[in-house]
Amino acid sequence: MIRTQYRHWVYPVLALFLLMPALTAVVHAESHDHGAVAAQAGVYACPMHPQETGHKGDRCPKCNMFLTKVEAEYACPMHPQETGHKGDRCPKCNMFLTKEEAEYACPMHPQETGHKGDRCPICNMFLVAEEEEEATEHQGHDHSAMDKGSQPLASPATAAPTLIPVDSGPQGQVKYVCPMHPHIVSDEPGTCPICGMNLEKVDLGGSTEEVVVGVPGGMQQALGMRVQTIEQGTLWRYINTIGTVEYDQDAISHVHARVSGWIEKLGVASAGDEVKQGELLFELYSPDLVSAQDDFLLALDTLKRDKRRGGELIRKARLRLELLGMDSALIQALERSGQTLYRVPFYAQHDGVISELNVRDGMYIQPSTEVLKLVDLNRVWVIAEVFENQQGWFRQGQAAAVTASALGLFELDGNIDYIYPELDPVTRAMQVRVALANPEGKLKPGSLVDVELYGTAKRNLTLVPTEALIQTGRNNRVVVQQSDTEFVVKEVQLGMIAKGMAEVLSGVTPGNRVVVSGQFLLDSEASLKGSLMRMSNGASAGHNH
């Protein structure tokens, strides 16, 4: 009776229970039908109307927006083509969709992919999900998991490193360094605990602490390396400076009339005219000169009557005419003719150029009046300036060379004629005077020229080209070639530097071969090795292992 009473509702409940999974799957399939369709139909859908799908470049028929790619982050583990969002189920097997793991790839070889924890088969680095900066990786990494013997250098985010001492044998010290993380250093072969790359072997040189860098011949050619042999030679103290051309002050003539009078005729037109020796400069009428000539003629008459007394008068009258500026040839003509000259001519005493002309025809002049200034340009001065700390390099008589490229004059030979005793109070420079021949008159006063001054010579010096020097401000280094493929960096002390050559006081000797091109790359490599060697030596002496 009871069994018959419940039979009418037990079977329907049992049937409903058996159909529940199928109904649930249908509901999930309908609720996410649009997302699945979008993923299968080109994976492009409208951001505002996901049910509207299509291909790249299509527009939504409702809002006209471009369709965007549907990023399906969750997929079915059994059916990867079934995608959706968090909490959705697979319409085929009803499993919850799981988040797709990001693809892992090698930072150095992106074509090598895999899963988390895998290594690159080429460089042995760990595969990473995305690029991370080295600083972030270094701070987030557990240094306690380093391979045995690896010793990172100190950085701002880590404590001071410790090193296991390595015995320095005849062949020098050997360290293993990560190519990507140079602060990872190990005494034994292994892998980098950060990126997983194999540590590269680095030879730190022998016990002499010379850092040897090996460069194959092919690499030398690719780097354009050139070497040059160190030789002994002579080095002159040398300065290249600027000078100004000036008149030779010893060749300037200031023409004055020694008597008062009037300019009757002027023989030159203006300043800048060239005159030759013996050419007329001007004619002067002076009562004093007329009176002096009359006295001379009177003395000649006295000589005819009284030779003893007349001879003394003629000597005094002749001397008076000479002191008043009358030419000796005119005095002789006056003696022969016996006729007084009322217009007395004055002639140029040497060749030159009129630099100043201060009179005109008819002007009245006095002995204080400078009629004109005559300069000789066959010889000029060049005034050059040198720095205060170079004033002890030169002496009078030393050689100099002057160049005026604009005039086509190159390296005209001269000598230091005078060294001025005072420095310019403004520029703190010392002036040096160079006397220079100017036979063609091409050098014009006031023009600028290049001056090369040669000081005292230093002989039997060890010289290296300045292009071989690596100057850091704290020291100077050169790269010396020990063999065809081995190079070593040596510190040198320098002396005088001039003309592209430098005097070496210590560090290298004549016969050594130094690198004059491509040495900076070798110096960088040697600096890295030197730092590792100093770190190792410091650890051996100061750390308690």
C-alpha cells in the first residue's frame, strides 16, 4: 500500500535527477554561446555588442565600432578551443575553464619556447614569461640558491660579498663570470643562478698582477687595431700661438726740420706712398738756413785772405749747415757755386713707406713739428703671446716660424729677438718678439699670423704617440703587445708633450709595441679583469671563510 502510494512521484524525481547535468550544460552553452562563437569566428567581436562577431577590419552593424580581438584568457583543459571567462564551464565536458599559462621564451633566443622552469637548449638560460629588468630580477631572486662557489659582487641592494680564496699559481687565477650578470663570479664552472647561463672562464693573469687580454688575429683586424714600436728621440718644447705683425721700431725715421720755415714744395702726396733713398721729400724756405749759407760763403772769402783764420771759420760754418739738416752734397754744391739756396731740398735717407704725413704745401713748421714718419718694411716684428707657465721655455736667439696662409707664406724662418720683462695684467700672458725678414713686403703691420716657437730640446727620450695614450685624469695608460695575440695594459708616467709625441718617464721601454688604434676596447676588458683580481686578492686577505 505504501509502496503504491509513493510510486507516482518517486519516478519523476529520479528522472529529473538523472537529467540535471544535461540541463546545466545546455544552460551554460546558451549563456556563453556568443563568446564561443566570437572565439571560433575569427576571434573579433564588438566591445559593446559581443554577439556581433566578424573578422579584422569589420564594423559592428549596430554601433559602427571596429571589431576588436577577443582575448580569451580561460580555456578548457580538455578542449582548448573552448574559451571563456573565469567561472565558465566547457559546453562539452562541463569542466571549469582554467587560466591559460603565459608562454615562456628565452630572452636571448625568443624562438625557443616552453613552460615555466624550462631552460633554453642554446644558452641554458631560464625561460621567462615576459622581459623583466635585471635589477628587479636581482632583488627578487633568492641568492641562497646559488650554485656552489658563485660569488656576486656587492651592489646597493645586497650585502658585501665574500670570496673563496684561490691560490695564485704560475698560470694565474681563473674565475667564472656570467656574461649577462658580471657581478656573478664563481671559482668553479657552473650556471648563473639568475638567468641560468653557463659561466664563462676568465683568466686574471699571473702573480705579477698584469692583466693579459687575448685577441685573435681576426678580431684584431675587425677592430682595426694598429701597433707602433716605441723609439728614442728628441723632443722640442713647442708652442703654436697667434702673433701680430708690427713695424720694426729700429727702422722708423721721424723727419723734423731743425729750423723754422715754410714748406714750399711737398714731394709726397699722402701716407702709404713708397719712397726710395734719395727721393725728394719736401723743399723748405727758412731765414735761418739762408743766414747759415751766407756765413759759409763769407768764411770762404776770409780763407782767401787769411788761410789760418779762414780755415777755422769754414769748419764751423760747414758744421752749422750739417747740424741744421742740410745735405752734404748741397753744401759741396754751395761751395762750388757760391750761390745761396733759398729753397733747401730735403731727401729720403733710406727706402720705406710714409706711415704718417703731417704737413701740406705752404705750412709753417717749427723744429718740434714732425713732418712725416718713414718706415722700412724690409724687416718687421711679430709680437706673439705665450702662457705664464711657459715663460721659462725660451731664450733670445731661439728659432721661430711664422705662417700667413692667406698670403701664401708658410713657415718663414725667424728668431726670438726679445722677451718682454712684464706680463700683461689682463691676459696674464708674456710677449715674445720675433724679428723677421720681409723682403717682398707682403707682411703688413697689424695683420695676424700663426707663430710656432721652438724652445729648448730634450734628447734621448722614450717617446710614444699621443694617440696611444689612455688618459683618465687620474693616471695615464697604454696597451702593450706582448705577443701576436696577447696584450697587457700598463700605467705610464708622462713628461713633456709636443708635436703629437709624449715623453714617457716610466712604465715602458724602447722596443715595446703599443696599440695606437682600438686600445680603448682592450682597456675596458682589462679593467674588468683587474677588478675581479683585486676583489679576489682582497677576499683572500680580509675575509674569514
